[in-house]
Amino acid sequence: MSNITPSKSHLTRGYTIALISAGFLSTTAIIIRYLTQTYQLPALILACWRDTFVFLTLLPILALGRWAPLRVSRAHLGFLVLFGLVLALFNSLWTLSVSLNGAAVSTVLAYCSAGFTALLGWWFLKERLDWGKILAVALTLAGCVLVSNALDPAAWRLNLLGIMTGIFSGLWYAVYTLMGRSASQRGLNPWTALVYTFGFAAVFLLAFNVFSGGHIPGTATRMADFLWLGKEWIGWGALFLLAAGPTLAGFGLYNVSLTYLPSSVANLVVTIEPAFTAVIAYLLLGERLSWIQIAGSLLILGGVVFLRVYEGWVARGVKTVVEPPVQA
């Protein structure tokens, strides 16, 4: 756990990877919307299959390749089980929040993770928290509110359970980010951590579905519900595409970005995801961007750009102090 400012080259690489990650993750909402609206697939059953397919896709790739080890030490295994539980809880709370609050409000509440991550990263990982990062948090959260149309009063007609579920989804997203940063500090390969994390998360989500007895919204009420899609091969294909494509690439690259960036910075960068999603929805689904949504997108982009410039300025300042000019 270090408070050392990343070098300029690490910042550039980390920002690039995090932005690509956000691009992949932004497509997940489109596919999830298709599955839930077309097939009425319960949310936590979808989440269970999604994590299972990610694990089954990545496992043979790592087993046949040599670029990421599959074997981990016993000391790391307990950490990875906990990491998988955190991912399962985040996935569960996120999907429940969507079902209770609707897409607009749940998105805003989930991206309060930017603030949670900045505070928790400062508290637990001793990451720097200064005026520049606080301003970037404020800009990106304001942009998320506008892009998600959360200014519409009708979107906030919620019950207490819905509000608390949404807030906790943001909190667990922040915890997931911090654990990803901790995994990199422990020397774990990001792809190795990913395969174990999604494998354990799939087991936990299976348990959530089996032992909830249908009392949690979106879970299976009987074992046959796991085959909800039946012979709908297009639905199964979309579900596999969701897992093997944007989920695997998005979370994988996000874990890689955490090896270059502090957790709070990486989480702030991916808050550009709602803006990407809005553009994709416009291009693929014909959903129109309002002027408020465009303004929100610019706020998010402005927050990310400002943070990049500010962190680069800090990195140059640290380099000047640490590495004074060599005297002749």
C-alpha cells in the first residue's frame, strides 16, 4: 500500500486501458436490456449464467496459454474467494437496483462508487485525496445524473428498499475496485484474478438463487428456472455473447488498469461508461440524446480529461522533486 504517484507513462497506459474497458462495459446494458425485455429473464439467474460463462470462456484460454498462470498460492486463495463474494454481491445488488429503481436512478446510484472509492482508497490504501480528485468526482457524478435523466422527478418515486439497494450497489462496486487494486499490489496477474473471481462469484450466485427460496426478487423459485431460456438459442447466444465479449473484456481490462492507476482514478475514468451507453443506445436503438444528456456526457468527459491533466501535472511535479537536475 503506497502513496507514490504513478509515472506519466503509467498514467497514459492506465487511462487508455480504463477508457477501453468503459467502452466494452457500456455495451452490457444494451444486451441485458434485450434479454430481460425479450425473454423476461430474471436478473439474478442472468447474473449467475453471465459469471459462469465468463469463467468457462477464460479458463481454457489461460489453461492453453502461457501469459497468465492458473495456479495461485493458498495465501491468495482466501483473498480470491472474498473477491468473488464481493463481485457476486455487486452483481446481485446492481441487478436488483435496476428492477426496483429503473435504469436511470440505478445508474446514478451505482456510480456514487466514484465517491466511495476515493474515500475508501484514501482510508484503506493510503491513496492521495486532494482538491483535484474531489473536483473530478463532483464533475463525473453530476454528469452521471444528467446522462441518466435522474433530474426527472418521476424517476425518484422510490421506496426506501430501492434507494438503499442502489446505494449499496455503488458501495460494493467501490469495494470491488479496491480489491482489484489490492490484488495488483499482491502481485496477482489481473487475468488470473479475473478467472478465479468470476468462478467463485458464479458459485455464490448459484447459492443465492438456490437458497433464497424465491424471496429475493429476480432469483430462481425452482431448479428448472435456470433453464429459463429453454430452446431459445438466440437468447442463449446473446447471453454467451454478453459474458464472453463485453463482460470478459470490460472487467479484464478494468483489472489491468488497476495495475497502473490508483483505484479512485480508475473508477473515475470508467464513469464515462454512461455516456458511451447513451451514444450506443442512440446508434443501435434509435434513442435520442437530449441536450441535458449531451451536457452530462461533456461533464463526465471533462472530469476525466481534467483528472488526466491534473495527475500528469502532479506526476511531473513529483519527478522534479525526486529527480533533481544532474549537476555538471
